[in-house]
Amino acid sequence: MAYFDIADATFSQSINTQDSGPIRITWNNDGSKLYEVGQGSDLIYESDVSTPYDIATATFSQSINTQDSIPRGMAWNNDGSKLYEIGGSGNKIYESDVSTPYDIATATFSQSINTQDSFSIGMAWNNDGTKMYEIGGGSDLIYEYDVSTPYDIATATFSKSIATQDTFPTGITWNNDGSKLYEVGLRSAKIYEYDVSTPYDIATATFSKSIATQDTFPTGITWNNDGSKLYEVGTGSDLIYEYDITPAQPPTVTASPIAHILQMI
């Protein structure tokens, strides 16, 4: 067992969300900033986190308006110079340039593209921006795009899709090497884990396990940078939840007296 395994997740703490309709959360690259997308006020919220990845130390700092009137998700590129939003009003993915990395106040809208699904509700990237993913509740599918210019949505071309585990999927995320894909679903209030034999290729994803969510209306999940912490957000209680991932320890094997004597010979 190892990090990024949802079977080893233990709930540890929760905090209130900024918005009355929290729909997504994510981090910057070192856990010093936490972001929340809310449908209650159609805002993206930024919080400073004094102890990296510890939600109990998050302090709200600023917010900006979303591009879409029904925001459903957000993501960053790998260095915080681009911010992405997915929205349900126009069924679009929006890209903004960010002049000060990870500072939402410096985000300037640059372009948008149409989504594949009629009810798109989440998005993610692979580790180098050459693949983008969308999850949709209209057809209950996860979509994969090839992106010829990394992180430039204008160069995204739809390539394939797979069915979701849940009949009301609300979010997706990856582990840090593309060998595991995660989905959160509202219908069953579960987090699902897939094993992916070819990294970041959803066609090679095989469902492996699931766990119940803390919230009755889960809307998003994300990880810290090494898979030792898992986070969930939900509108059932308007909370962000933090889990600790504690890998199971292998049993201690005690050598028999005979084996011990043989080792000494």
C-alpha cells in the first residue's frame, strides 16, 4: 500500500467554505494557497495557508468573479501562469493569463472553447499540459483531449471518452504520475479510484475501489503534492474535508529459531 490510495484515507479535520455553494477546490504548487470555486456568489476564492496543505491554517485573502454565471470547476497550469475555469451557463472552458503566478487578482481572461458535454462539471490536466480532461453529467463520461501546444486550450482536440462509475459525476483528479485516476460522484456519495496502465490514457483505466464521502453532496476532490493528504468539498454541509493517507504497514516477520541458527552458520 502507498500514498494516493483512497483505501488508506482517514478523515482528520474540516473547515467552513467561503461560499454557500462550494463546487471545487484546488491548491497552488506548494500548498501555501488554497482555492475554492463557489456557485453561491459566482466567485473564485483564494486563501493563504500558513502550514502547507493544512486546511486549519487557511485564511481567506481575496476573490474574483468567475467568467461563467454557473461555475463548476477550475484548474491551474504547472507554474500558476494560467488559470482555467469550466462553466455550465455557456458550456465552455475558459483560460486566463496570470501575471503574478497563483495570484488570482492578476488573472486576465484570454480565450475559451466549447465543452464536449452538455453538462460539464469538472476538468483536469496531465502533468505537462499535453492532455486535458473534462467530466460531464450530461452523458456521464470522462473526456480526454490532446493539446498540441501545452496548456493552450485553443489547440485542444477531443480524442476519446470513457463512462463514469457514478451516474452523477461531479469531479476528477489524478495522482502525480498518471497511474491513478479519481472520480467523485453525487449519486452514490463516493470517491472512486481507477488504475491506469498507460499513464494519463483514460482508455486504459480500470476501476479498482471506492470509499464513502464525508459530505452527503460531494462536489470536488483534490490531493496534496505527495498523496499523503486527500481533500473533499461538498454543499451538503458547506465544508472542506481533509483526510490523512496512512499506508498499511507490512506485517513483521519473526525468524524461527532454526532459521536464526542457520543464519549464524
